[in-house]
Amino acid sequence: MDVAGLWSVTASWTGDLTYKGAESPERSFMVEPLIEPWLLYAMIAAIIVTALGIVIFLRKRMQLRT
């Protein structure tokens, strides 16, 4: 699961006939998003605007040829 926020983990093992079980202390850490949401939306908007610009340019260019 890809979720930003404060996470805590522990590791444990119950053991077997040869080795005793063990458990680690709890460790906490902060997971930050790879990219800020506002930046992601800005990038998507820029891609859409660029694509629309290309479409408009090509349509006008085709109209000039006819």
C-alpha cells in the first residue's frame, strides 16, 4: 500500500526447535509522498494544455493547406 504518513513496524519470529523466538523493538518512521499533489496536478494540466495547443496548431495548419 502506498500511503504517506507516520508508520511503525516490528519484526518477530516465534522460533523453532533449534532457535528461540525473538521480537524487535518498535520503530517509527515518516513516509513522504514522492511528489507533492499540487505539483502532480500542475504537471497534468501542463500536459493537457500542451496537447491541446498541438491539436489546435495542426488543425489550423491543415486548414491553410486546403
